[in-house]
Amino acid sequence: MKLINISMNEGSFSILEKAASRLFSMRNTGLGEGYEISLSVDGDLTDERYIIESDNHSATLRAADDLALFAAFGRFLRLSSFDGKGGFEPFIGKLDFTPKKKLRGMYFATHFENFYHAAPIEKVYEVVEDLALRGCNSLLVWFDMHHFDSMLDAGAQALVSRLHGILAYANKLGIGGSLTMISNEGFAGSPVDLRAEWQAQNGYHAEPDSHYHVELCPSKEGGVAEILRARREMLGYFSDLKIDYVVYWPYDQGGCTCKDCAPWGAKGFLKLLPHFKSLINEMMPNTKIIVSAWYFDRFTSGEWEGFTERLGDKVFDGIPYILSFFANGELPEVLKQKGMPKDFGFIEFPEISMWTCSPWGGYGASHLAAFLECNNSTGKNIYSGAFPYSEGIFEDANKYIELSLYSGEHESTFDALRDYVKFEFCSDSDELYEALRLTETSLSRKRSRPGDFIKVTMNNTSEVEHIRAIFEKYNSILPENITSSRNFRLFYLRALIDSEIARNDGFAIRSELCQEAMRELDEIYYVNEKTCPWVRPATGR
């Protein structure tokens, strides 16, 4: 197969060639001769539109820009067929496609020494390439300040260098960078006299989650200035990048429960917003702000109501999106009564990594097609885009599903999952697809420690032996280059681990085969001595 660059940026094209070489090599298909694929940017196309025209001998891909060409190339490959042994059947026909949703993002959680935090940076770049091929157009990261005394801290320098590198690489492909920021977060050395309050008081029935007690109060004299000083110090390290969005975030950590800030989402959070907006406009004038409503009314009441009353204020001018997540499409009461604000799009923050299972990814690959189908069916008309929350590579199928839904490539999560199996495993076997689909039934589980060792109790083990048998079968009949690939291996190990846990009454420690599989997961995830137990296999120790 040969790629011909007509008018792509040379830097983008070289990355596309590298990604293509990786994908073709896994499928035993050569790059450099044979079937020709030409790629060109067409100035008459807009809105990331692309056109694919192909026959038995060649394909012509035209797109609005370089990133749209990545998406077009990825789509052409998925519409074509590979057998994993070098055989290739190209898509024949014409496809004229414009993505359905404008913002198709992904959030990388770079913490806990998880894959994004600890893997060789080139491996993270490969994930970014795959996202571009699936139609992702924005990559979101968070520089968590609370660990460090200042940006001069060695740890801060290491993290900012990594985040900058990931976003810079995304920019080379045409993916816009995005930064999320807790509104009033502070460094570990924040002034004690300016710190925010977190107690359940002034209408709060619970303390805000994960408050690190170094956050700052904008209602105290000097509080706003210190928040902006710390934020300016951090933003300077990203100002040379193409940053499309900054997400202004109220909670996980964050917030203040003092009488002058409570309820945070309707008061202190909005008191700080104009200062934050001015700083972003000064330092990143081409960057737009997304205001997050995450966890509004979770710890107190009146936040959604007070927030929506302020949406007509001048400070919201130029803010295109509000970020939230409405489980099962259930809207806050004020939105039910008054309707969705007409001047804003809503951005979803769907969970694709942690649902019903811990440690996250600790048992191998997981997909959430049924869970995401429920979210999609009830919320698809609410959202203008999404930033799915990703903790690592074990939920690669969920990344594929979400980007497929938001691009409009598929309407159903199950159709997307079937195509995932076809492309990633070079197999259109219904049997293999059904076995993979059934892994969601055994995902929900909990851990306990009845004695010296961890016990894992899966809510449903009815299919684990069947799933294992099917993966054992296809592990022996698919080409070795497919079965040794990361995505197949993660599902294969998941099938083996679940079966071994069930066979040993929930005690992974009793099965050496299970322990060996978990150690292999450690290697795939690049686990190190600092990796948090939440993001590594639970070997039972």
C-alpha cells in the first residue's frame, strides 16, 4: 500500500505515514507499494468534511484540513477489510462525510502513574494517532497543582513537560489542545490565610469531594490575586500551543463553603469567573472558555438554579459551551421547567474507565457498550460534543465507541463495537464479537479482604467460562501478529483472569496463571513502584 501526499502539511503527513506503517505492520500489510491512496486538502470543504472515492486500484481522499484527512484515512481503513495475513480488500465507492458533533474530544487523566503518566511518551503518541484516525479533534489534560509548591518544583517541571509534549504532538496532527482547571485550586504552598473552607456548613450537607485544603477563597482579601498569580505561572508553560478550550471547573477538589462563597456553583465560582476570563483572554486570546457544572447540587442545593439565572450576564459572552453529565438524560429540575439555555451548547463528560470496577483496568480490557448505549439513547439530543474521561488504554474500545457516536459514524454502540472487532482483530466473526460483548456482563465487581488476601466478587460469572473458551479458540486461529497485538491481548487476558478468579472463589492469589496474566498487564500498562493501586492489577497481595 502506498500513500501519496498531494497537499498535506509535510509534518502531518509524516506522522500519518508512521501511524499507517504501524497499523499495516500489525496486519502483515506492507507500506510503500501496491494500492495507492492519495491525500489532499481541499479548500472548498469546510467543517472537517471529507470525501473518499475508491476502486480496486486506488483511493482518493480529500478533506477540509490535515486532521480531517487523518479521519478520512482511518475511515477508509475501517471500511476496507484486512485478514491479518497480508490480505486487503479496499472499500469501493464514494463517501461524502461531515462529522455530526462539532467537539469530539478525549480527556487523558495523567495521574497515579497510570499509562498516560508513566508509559514511554512515544506510546502515548500512538494513542493520540489512533484518536485522530477515529475523528477526535480535541485533547484535554489537567495540570493538577496541589502536589507542588510552585512551577519550579522538579515534579511540576516533569509533569508540565509531559503534558506539553502530548498536546504539542496532538497539535502536529491538527488536534486542538484543551486544558481543564479547577477554578480555585492552589499549589501545596498556597498562603494558609487565603485558603478556602471545605466543611459541611452554610447549606452544605456534605464536604466537597477530594478537597486538598490548599484551594483558595476568592472572597478573602487577596484571594483572587493569589489564584490568578498561580494560574498565570502555570499557563505560561502552555501559551505557545494551540489551545482551543480551557475548561473552568467547580468541583471534585475545589470550591469554598464559606458564607461569602456558598453555594459555590452559584456564587463564589461565578465571582471568580470574570477574573479568570480576563486572564485567559490576555494570555491565550484565541482560546475559548467552557464552563463546567460538574457536581452542581451534589453537596449543597440551589447551584443549578442560581447558575442558570446568571447565564445572561455579560461575563458569559463568548463562552460557547457548558460541560456537565446528565445520567440517563435526567435533567436538573430548573432545566426541566425552563428548558435548556438556548445560547450555549452542552458538552458531555462520560465515564468510560471506572464504571462498576476497581482497580480501573486491573483485570484487562473493558468495554461499556450497554452502559454507553443507555447514555446515548437518552442524551444524544442534549449534547454538542464530549470529553470522555479516560484512565488508560484498557478501555480503547470505549474510546472508539464514543468517537464513533459523536462523529456520526455509528448510531448504536453495539454496531460500533462490532466494527471495532472487525478492524482491530481482522475478524468479522459473530462468535468472537458476541464473546467480547459479553465481557461487560462480568465487569461489575467489588473487592473485600476477609483474611490476608483480597477477594474479588463479580456480580455475574455466568458467561466467564464461555468467554474464555471463545478467546482461547481465537487466540489459536487468528494470525499471531493479531493475537499478540495490545488490544487483543488485553481482552484475552481479561477473559483468562475473570475465569481464574471465578474458579478460585474470588482469590486471584490462588492461581499462578492469574498472577502471571496480571504481571503481563503490569508490563503493558508500564506499572512502576509509584503506580497507585487504583490503576494497576489487583494481584491479591
